[in-house]
Amino acid sequence: MTALQTRLTELTGVRYPIVQTGMGWVSGPELTSATANAGGLGILASGTLSHEQMRAGIAAIKDRTELPFGVNLVGSAPDVEERAKTLIAERVAVASFALAPQERVFRLLKDAGIVVIPSIGARRHAEKVAAWGADAVLVQGAEGGGHTGAVPTSLLLPQVVDAVDIPVIAAGGYFDGRGLVAAMAYGAEGIAMGTRFLLTSDSTVPEHVKQRYLQAGVDGTVVTDQIDGVPQRVLRTPVVQQLVSEGRGPRALVRSLRSAVALQREVGSSWPSVIRQGLEMRRQRSLTWGQLMMAANTPMMIRTGMVEGNIELGSLASGQVTGLIEDLPSCRELIERIMAEAELTLGRLAG
């Protein structure tokens, strides 16, 4: 293999070691298939879809590409095992997880020959899922958008690479070929990008929302737990500034209850299943009851911003890297540019 053909490309069957992350309300069939057709690993986000919507999304991707792609599942979802069986029936190449499911779901997918790639934010989590048989892990550092930890990618990545012997994918702060080479120098076998793929012409995010991202500087994001009780990185929008200043109180509780009702209707879940998922999230992520009550805020606020295009009321998950992005290429243009930059960088380092 050449330097830019790695265990990740061999494992997943894609041409380039570049992953488009599963972003709720963003990573739909259009973006996922465009990434796959460009040679990367596209991931369909299913956490904000009903089971039937997920099935329809997989069919829509297959109509657009014959190349490998993945589906992101929520490990705490009550129907995660049924969804896993759908991935098996549909012969999806990769199953990724924002939160690791129970070990039996891992085994179910692996026994069917599906590549399992959980996302982790700490060395101990990587060691745990590697022991379960994960095929690779995606490591997101603090620079990444959405829910994130406090350790920068440059510190977390080598820690995880040294701890496990499976392919490690680096996420958080990547947008170009130089970053790909830097990640590989640390021992990663590929990079994953969310914000950079959100800001492409293939993304279905409204154009005026994309322009808001392009206008942001490297200091244009903030990490806050005032949206759903768990730290996440978002753009500094009016509603986020208001939430940060207000803190938690009766108004936050009312907003959370409204979000929970809206989310339940959107994905077609029954209230017992919503409650079961919440309790599982609380167990896996050690949430307080207050954090659990706020959990539905994020998906509905992201929907308001990313789907409805309401910047004033929605939240816009974003990595710090948004301050370095200046254009909206197609997925193909983006990936080809990254690979060309990586080749040039390797050539320069060689001499």
C-alpha cells in the first residue's frame, strides 16, 4: 500500500482515507452518496430518523451509488438491534456509533461481516470497544463540533493510537491535505470531517446558513452545556448567547419538554420507547436527571437551524475549523483537493 492507502481504506473498501461523519439533519442520502462517489466513506445519520426513514434513506443512497457507505446508529436507541438487522439485510458496509451499543449488537453486526466503527472521546473507551471487537475507532478531539470532550485532538489521538492496535480515525480540526498527513504522522489511518462536509455544495443545509458558517472566525464557536446539559461546540448565534446567559431554570425545563414532544412526533417513537432510550442514555453517559430532561433540545434545535434555516432560534453545531473554511466545493472537488495537498505535503517532507 502507498502512504495514502491505509488499513482504513482496505477495511471499508473506499478509495481514500476520508470519512464524512454522520450529522443529524445534515448527513442525508445526498451528502452520503456524494461522498461515496468521490471516493470517501459517507455516513448516513439515522439518529434523527425513524426506522422506516432510515430504511428509505439507505434505498435512496443505493439509487445514487454502488460504492460502500455507512450508517450511524444511536447505541442507546430502544430499537438499535432491529436497526442493526436492517443494516445486515441491506448489506450496508459500515455501522458507526456515536454511543457504543451493548456488546451483543457489536457481535450481531460483526458476525454478519459489517465493519463496526464507534466514536470515542477517551482512551479507556477505545480500549473497551477494541476488546469487544470493534474494527476501528473514530477519535474526536475538543476542536470538533457537536458533543465533544475537553482534550485536543493532538493529545487524544496519539494516546489512543498507542492504546489499541486497530485503525484509528482522527476527527476534530481537519479540513485539508496537510491535516490528513499530520493525523497519519500521529498514527491515524484516516481523518473524519463534519463541518467541512457540511460546507459543500452537496450538503442540503440552506445556503444562507452555510454563509453564516463561512463568516465565522476561529473564535466564532463556543462550548456550552446549556443546550442539553452536555458540553457541545456550536456557533455563537443569538439563541446560544441567550441560553448561556440565562442558565438553567424553569424556562429551560419548558423548552426541553417542548423539544421532547416535537422529537417524539418527528421520529414516530412511542413514549415508552423514548423513556427507555433516555434511561439508557443516562446509564451510558452518566447523565444527571437534569441533563436527561434537556437531552431532546439538541436534535430539535439543530433541525430548526439546519433544516428550517432559522439561525435566530436554532443551534448550529460546528467545529473550530469553520474559521479556516472559505468556500463550498462539491464533495468530489473537496476530496480531490485534499488528496492532492496530501501528496504535495508528503513530497515536500521527503525532500
